[in-house]
Amino acid sequence: MTQKIQLNNLLKRLGATFFILIIYILGCTISLPLVNISTTFRRVLANSSLGIMSFMSGGNLQRLSLFSVGLNPLMISMMIIQLLTMMRLFYFDTFSIKQTMRIQQWLTLIFAIIQSLALTLMLNLTTNLLTSLAVTLMLTAGSLFVVWLGNMNTRFGIGGTITIILFNIISGTLPNLLSSIGKIVGQSYGILWLALIVLASFGLLIFWISFNRAYYPIKMVDTMMSSHDKPIILPLGLNMGAMMTYMVGMSLLMIPTLLANILGPQSLFANPYFEIVLSGILAFALFYFFTFVQFDPKEQAKTMLHNNNYIIGIRPGEPTKKYLQHLVIHVSFFGALLNTIQLSFGLLGSRILGNFAGLAILPMNIIMVDYRMKLATQLVVNKKRHSA
């Protein structure tokens, strides 16, 4: 009986998610009125990674629609909230969940307006001020509606806002991927090359599944337990900051791409080597930032002190905090490096691969698939724990 109830609840959530995705698809097909598909817009999409960035961060600039800005403002506001909370600025760590969510909503609105206005003006989508304001209003309203869809999916569906982003990435990159596969098959020994790509992709998927689940075991001793008991393991993930790095990093990297359009092709922001360096530094820093958000050494040390736990060979309190900070920096290095290389290749690989540019996004799609599998596994485990 209990399993039947759980199955019915799961089917209801799947149905809600499916319905929300249908609404999202319909919104993406509604063309944005009053806009002019300028040569500037076509040039920016053709010569930059703006389209890929928008997919990864919850937007869709390949087709100008009401949902083009999408979840991008929410991603940036979430990062700001986490930064303020982690650094305890303006007493953010003392705010209630309701207060934090209210501030996040206002930040999302502000960034939705800023991004909508920036896209309208920087891509020359309109010809006069009144039309620019109208298009900005429509893009802002569309973005807030997508955020609302994500919230509804969190309450009634599966995966929350990440489901919309994953669907957006897969549906947006699949046509280019299929086109690249078709060109590969048309080459000499095309079938052999395709088989090698499939095997490499499968190997990459296995690697990321293993890497995402790998952790460094921090051994703790509980003073309430017997001295003969084995130490408690506190897991420190090797790839904890990956997913938010991709989504938020893409949101922030859209800014220099738009600036390159304003400042011209001779500006520093239009230099592809500068873009590689900038994206790499940003991805590396964001990975560590989100790792420290998920594994805060100060909070971990405080919790251990209150629970009468300690790390073997390390004094409780401040020494434990410093030890954990040092450990996070070293353990997360390879994760930060690997994700930086992969994110940079996904953004700029289209210039390297030429006619096979659709393959550049394949490694990032593999990470997204692995994350979705991990999310689904966690959902099943949580449901089992709740039922128990």
C-alpha cells in the first residue's frame, strides 16, 4: 500500500514537471514582438559563445522569445545571496528563510530588468526609446514567469529550476550536435570516427560519475563513543562546486561578451585569448566559492565542537577550522582545474572544431546528465527515508 502511494505521488510529480515543461516550450516559441533582428544580433551569436552561455544559465538567445532571459537573473541573485550569507555581510546569516527569499526575489527582479535592458540596447533590437522600454518590460515579465515555473516545479514537480535548465541545454544543443554527427558520418571513415566519439563520451561519462561521487574521508572521533569504535567519516567531495559553477559562470560571462559588442572588435573584451583567460579565472574562482558554500569550514568546526567531535591529531575550535580550510583548498584543486578546462573548451571549442562545433558542448552535457542522475538518485533516497 505504501509503495502504491509513493508511486502515485511520483507519477503526479512527473506529470506536473511534464506540464511545466510544455508551458516553457510554448513560451519559447512565442516570438518577441517589436524587435528588429539586427545584423549586430546575428554577428554576436555567430562570432561569440553568447548562445551557449544563455543555454547553460537558464536563458535562450538562439531564438528571441518571451523567455529569452529565462532563469539567468535568478542564478545571479542566488550567488549574491550565498556570498553575503557565507561572508556574513549585513547580518545575512541572521536572516530567516522568509526574509532571505524576499531579498532574493527583489534581486531577481532587479537583475531581470538590467539584463533585459542590456540585451535590448546592446544587441540593437529596437529603434527608439519607447519600443526599447516595451521590449525590456516583456523580457522582464517573461523571465519572472520562468522563475515562477521553476518554483512551481520545486513544489509540485521534480528537480526544481535545474530541470528547466537541463531541458533547455539538451533541447538547445541537440540540433547542433546532430548536425555535427551528420557531417562526421559524411567524412571518410566517418562511422569509425563516430564510434570512437561514442566510446570516448561513454568513458567520459563513467569518469565524471566516479569523480562526482568521490570524496576525501575526514576521520572524526566522537567522545561519546567507545574508544574501540571506528572513526566517523566526514566526506569532503572532490567536485562539490561543479554544477553551480557552470550555471552561474555562464550568467556572468555573458557580461563581457555584450561589452565586446559595445566597445567594438578592437577592444580587449573581443579578444578570444582574453575570453579564455577570463572564463578560466572565473570558473576556477567560482568552483572554490561554491565548494566553500557547501562545505563551510567554520560551520563544520562549530558543529563538531558542539557535538563533542574532533579530528584525529587536530585540536577542536579554531585549529580545526584552519585545518579544514587548508584541506578544502588542496582537495578541490583538481576539480577546479578539470571544470575550468571543460568550461573553457565548451565556450570556445566551437572556434577550434569548426564544422564540428556541436561536439564542443558534449562534455558539459555529459556532466549535466550525470548531475541529473545524481539528483534523481537523491530524490529516491529521500523518499525512502521519509517513508521509513
